[in-house]
Amino acid sequence: MKWYSYLLCFILILSGVFCSIGLVHEFNVESGVYGTFESVETINKYNDVLKVDKGVIPFETENYKDYTAVVTEEYTYFDGKYNDYAVMFNGNLLSDVQIYAGKITASINLNFYDNYGEKITTSVVNILIEFFDSNTKITFTTQNIDNSYAYLNQYMNVNGSVLKVVMRGIYE
């Protein structure tokens, strides 16, 4: 054999060793969490005032078109005149919110799409939160338009339903 044949064999063996080291490193990779996830609440320094986690909201109906659910919680201090409040549903801030001295009204619009990205239906859930001296009453209402109630139930079975009223700070 000529000297360049030995050189070629040496280069092939050396590249094989480096590839094997790379494969060993590739197969020994472990999954892990790097850094932290910051939620909307953490970034804006919100404090929970009211948290209602119902999983699936227990709607009732008499005519299979209008659905209502009333949930009663324990007393919660609330003063909409002096504090800055926001309402969140499943971790998302709601934009259509009106805050009064002793109540909050809000609505959630959930769009549902088919496999081709076309909108099938929209489920609109209206929320009324009333803060009384002895308890807090939350009323959810929705209408079954284009089978939106079935899609809403499926959404809640997968994602649950966590309603939060959060406070940012006190105005002086």
C-alpha cells in the first residue's frame, strides 16, 4: 500500500471516532426546563380577589336555546370605585368588561373552527358577578346558536373553566 492509502484510512477512522462521540452526545440528551414562564398575572403584579374553578360550568335550560348557570361563592371584598380590577378566563384577560361599585359584567367570545380553518360557530358567554354582604353570586348565560353550546361544552371538558377577578393596585 502507498502512504496516501494509510493517510486515507487514518482520516476515515478519525472521522468515525468523532461521529461516534457526536452520536453518544445526541442519544444522551435529557429534557429539562430552562428559565421560567411568566403569566399575565405575574407580569402585571395582579393579586387574586376571586377565583372560581368549576371545570365544566353547570348550565341549565328550559327551552334548549337559553342556558343559565348560577354559582354562589363565599363573601369577597370588592370595591370597584377605588381599586383597579381585571377579569380573566382560563388565563386570558377579558376585554369587554364593565366594573361598577358592587358588580362586574363581562363577556367571552369563543370562536370554533373546522379542520380547514373556517369558523364554524361562536359561543358568547355573558358573566355577571354580584358582590353582596353575605356572598358572591356569579351568573353565566349563553345561547345555543348554530350548535355553539355543544362546542362550548367540549371546550370546557378539555380546558376547564377558571374565572378570576384580579386587582392591580389601589388608587390614591
